[in-house]
Amino acid sequence: MKIPEKIKVAGVVYDVIKRPFIEIDSNRNYQGACTYQDTEISILDDLSDERKEDVFFHELTHAIFYEAGYEEADEEMVNRIGKVLHQVFKDNDLNQYKDFTKKRV
């Protein structure tokens, strides 16, 4: 699966950036981060492709919760929903629905 460079969440465009390190509160022991104010999802660049996908969906889930009005989301819930969201996108061809609304008359 190709991770997009940008993704729209509730009308807000988030840049998806791969970084050599991710620092939060002077700690560089993170695989990803979602910065709401800068509308960025950061992913650690030296992860395997599979792990990058997993981190992307985790951080995307943070963005979804934030844009839905949950400023502080429970990390356990984000972990669980992020894993399921990753599986749904990975195991299903959702491209067939991309132009659905354009094809309707």
C-alpha cells in the first residue's frame, strides 16, 4: 500500500511526512506523531514499509478523532481502531468506490 503525501480529514488537509526522527517533549523514541496545529502526520523514515503503514493509520486515527471534536483521544482506543482501519484499507479494494458519486445520474 502506498502511503499518501496528503490526506483530507473532515475537510482539513494533513501533510504526511517521513522524518529521520520524531521528537516529542525532548524524547526521540517515537515512530509517529500527529500535529493538529500544523496539520501534519509524521512517520519515522527508517521503519519497514509494513510498520510505516501501521503508524500512518494510527496517526490518521488521531487526526480523525481530533477533527471529530475529541481533543484528547484514549490511546488504547486509537490503537484498536487504527489497526482495524489499516486492515480494512489493506484487505479491500476501495478504489472501486472512488468515483461512485461521479457515476451517479
